[in-house]
Amino acid sequence: MHTQSKQPYQWWRWPLMPLAAIAGSVLGTIVMGILMWLGMKLSGGYSEDGWYFRYIMPVITSGIFGYLYATISYTVAPSGKRIAGIIMVTALGIFSGLSAILGWVMPSYSTGQAIQATVASIATMIGAVMALADPD
């Protein structure tokens, strides 16, 4: 007779989940940003003052951040992975929305910076929802 061994419940992963999601997605985004910058520099067609570096790369890295954040949240959760991912992505959406709103209401932000913060928030949420749509 075959007996299934039940894995012990790893409760300690719950408090680590938000920390792992934030740290892992920040590190992953930094690595991807460096790789994109290297690709930009090695191709020779782009510069730090150009549109790709100033506008496109931040949107791409925001999407990567959201994707990694949701994926790490889903992976680290010991149980209820889908629900945990949805809750973490909801929290990310609240913070992203607040970031976009602050970009519009703070007088130190220009209209261009507010637009960029809004587009980055949208890209972050698109990446996060894409990660949760099919996490396996």
C-alpha cells in the first residue's frame, strides 16, 4: 500500500511573502534594466537622452516589476496561492494608484512626470495581472 507523505505546513513563509515579493521584484527589475541598458549601449543606436531610455525602458521595467511581484507572491505563499497572489496584486494596485495620484497632485511634478507615473502604474498592473492569469 502506498502512503502519501504530507508535507509540513510552512507557516513561516507567510511573513516572508511580502518581503520576498518586494526584494525579488526589485532585484529582478534592476537586473533586467541593466541588461536592457547593455543591449541599448551595445547596439549603438540609442543614448541616455533618447526616447527609448527615457520613456520606453521605464514602462518595460515597470511591467517586469509587476510580473515578478505577482509571480514571487504566488510562489512563496505556502497555501492559497491564487488568493495570496490576488491580495498582493491588489495591494500593489493600491500603491501604484496612489503613486499615480500623487504624481498629478504634487506641484513639484511636471505634467510629463505625472503621465509617466500613470503609465508606469498601468504597466505594473498589466504585468501583475498577466502573471496571475496563468501562474503555472
